[in-house]
Amino acid sequence: MVKFYNRIKSTHPEFETILISDDKTVADMRQYAKEEGFAWPAVPQESYKELRIINPLFGNSIPQLVVTEPHGKVLIDSERVGREHPH
């Protein structure tokens, strides 16, 4: 994912990836991002309730990939592959 992000971001600055962390602490989230080489924004677990637009998209899969348009329309959701998305 890191190689893909770096390649796409350099030619498409409008593209963004956001890590919605399942780590229990911010320190754990930062350590994970550092180990994996993530350069994109991350949201700690303690901030989930503030994510009103994407909160309904959370599933049980880790990792879960959700691709949206800028205004939130879901294009791809790995949790719901092969099923119509409820939104």
C-alpha cells in the first residue's frame, strides 16, 4: 500500500488515504504507522465517534478498504464486496 500511495499521490495530489486505526492507544497507532512507513493521516480509535460520515461504514474486517468520492459516496467497500452498499 505504501508504494501505491507514494506513486499515486505524486501524480494525483487530490488522492488521499486515511488510516482509521484499531490500535488501543495513539502511541500504538503512531508506532504501527512508523513501522509500516505510512505517510498519510491517521485517526485514533478514541476519535471514532467524530467520524459521522464514515462511522456507518465500519465493519468487522481488518484491514477494511473503503474508497469514496470527495463527498462520501462509496465506490468500493471490501467489507461489502458482492453486496449492494446500504448507502
